[in-house]
Amino acid sequence: MPISTTSPTLGVGMVGYAFMGAAHSQGWRTVGRAFDLPRTPVMAAICGRDRARVDAAADRLGWAAAETDWRALIARDDVQLVDICSPGDSHAEIAIAALAAGKHVLCEKPLANTVAEAEAMVAAAEAAAGRGQLAMVGFNYRRVPALALARRLVAEGRIGTLRHVRAVYLQDWGADPELKLVWRLRKELAGSGALGDLGAHVVDLAQHLTGELITGVSAHTETFVKERPLPDGSGVGEVTVDDAALFTGRLASGALASFEVSRFATGRKNALRIELNGSDGSLAFDLERLNELEFYDGTEPASRAGFRRILVTEPDHPYLEGWWPAGHGLGYEHTFAHQARDLVHAIDAGEQPAPSFADGLQVQRVLAAIEESAEKNAVHTPVHGAQ
Ligand code: SOE
């Protein structure tokens, strides 16, 4: 449903209508009401395999039409941008086909299930860029205003030389003993477990906030529950992904980073926390308090220095110009509107949006290095007396 009658439109077609499909839909539904856009997104069609369910999703989420075959979706004349929110095993095929069909592409993270798939997607995106088409990967947490502000403060040198990145991303739904063998627990569909799902976010954030790449890692992963009941009740099946991953990394400048991601952190529902320590100060963020950023300015006299809480709701804070008066906070869903806003601007300007598919590939390479390291580290250095 167009909002502006004056700006040209951008027809969006979405693949997938589960959690991420609903979150992206919320972004497309609200973005034109919050921000002035050079093109008005039109929610042209959504795609899912089951006719009754995709029709219901189109109705509920606000899409004008529904398709049951993604090939039909990308062939539609009223779709200029394909937004991929299906499980990782389908990302490469759909993204490459959509780019070949002349569409722009937004693909949910992680970009792909393997480095080889991600490389093929980057090659397709590079070829399409020559034809004026753009491709972006959906790392939505980059668009939390407090994290966008953190990146700005790092770039302005407010924490000095980076020494540490410390990040955790914790959930607990894996701890449910009744949990079925859902797609997120099957390597052939999801690529990896907590690592690709949660680790991809913190790897991306660590690099995005600091402007540095992770150059090497050392890791441990574990699958705590090795078998789960099959969803159709026909028995049990093997869990083929990690339930948790612990890894350390070195950044290009020599700064040290540590990460923990888990689906077994009982009581932690969606706890993403990241802290940066530099020679002149520190920044700390907690997704459970996403309108806040903690800043320690080490250049202040020690007698007055201390972590200060910046309430990131001022109109001149990143993305806040579109929303409410100061003090009226935002939530998880707004990150998807911000992502849509930045992508629409990039498409209109013909400029590569960030994160690009190449950025997504780089994260994929870090994830692959973590898996390789975890395999090697499966043989631990023994602790004497503890065997
Ligand atoms: C996993 O449970 C998940 O849905 C991720 O896939 C999302 O990327 C994250 O934002 C919330 O948790």
C-alpha cells in the first residue's frame, strides 16, 4: 500500500514468512511512515511453499499477493527487490537467480551456509553491480541506534587505540528437552547452529564497530544434546550443528577479542552484549537495554570519570529523526525499518549498501575458521590431575 503519491515506487518481493519474514515485513510496512524516502516501498508479493499458510501470512503481514514458487516471485514485473528470509540452504540459489533476473537483493544473515556458496553469491552480486543492481546482507543489529552511535564514537577516536572486544550472544531455547529437530538444528538446512545464527551477528558487529577485520581465531564448540525427536513423531534424529561456541580472535591492529554464543544459556532469551576497551575509554552495549549506550571517557580526571549512560533517543542520534520525541524509546523491530531505509536510499542513489555480500562472505570465512579451529581444539591440552 503506497504511502506517498509523488515518489517513484520500489516493488518488494519476500521469500519466507516465519520469524525473520515477519520482522522484515514490519520494517517494510513502517519505513515509509517514519522516514522520507526517495522511493516508496510497495509490498508486492510474499512467497512460501504452502498455499494456505502463505495466503494467511500475506494477509497478516500486509503483502498484496502471495506466490508458492520463488521463481514466480522473482519473475514478477512488480518486484524490483527480492528480500530473502528463508533458511540458509536456499539463500545462494534464490539470490543468484534474482540477480540474474535483474532484481536488487536483500538477503538475511548468515549470507550462506558455506564459504563456497557465499563466494558464488559475491560473484553474482559483482556482475549485477555492473548492471546497476545492488545486493545487501541483513545484519540488522548494525542499525540499533546505540550501536550506530558506538561506531561513530570509535571512528572519532573517543576510545583511543582498541585493546579488547568482548561479546556474548545468548539464548536458551535449546535447553528445552522436548525441543524437536527443527531446521535450525540440521546442518544441511542451517549450515551451523549457534555459531551461524548468533555468532554471525557478534562477528559482524565486532568488525563493524571497530572498522577492523578478525585475522585469526581459536575456538571450542559443543553439541550438548546429540539427538532430538523428529517433528513428524517418527523417531529421533541426530543434531548436526553446534549448540554453543566459544572463540577468541585477533583483530588486524593486534587487539584481542573474545566471544561466547549459546542456545543453552538458561534464562537468557536474546542477550547480546558487546564491550570495547580502548586506550582512552570504553563502550558497552546490552540488547536488553537497547536505547542505552555506556561510555567511559578515560581522558576525564580519574576523580570524575565513570561509565556514563547515554540515552540514545535524541533527534540527532542515528535513525532517531524518524521516530518519537527524546526519551520515547525504540525496540528490536525498528532495526528492520532502518535497514529498509538505508537500502532504499542506496538503491535510489545507485550506491553499494553496507553490509555488502562481500562483507557477508568475510563473516562466513571467520565462521569457517572457527569451525576448523574447534575441530582441532577438540583434542584439548590436558589439565594434569583432572583426567
Ligand atoms: C535466532 O533465534 C534468531 O532468530 C536469529 O536468527 C536472529 O538473527 C536474531 O536476531 C534473533 O535470534
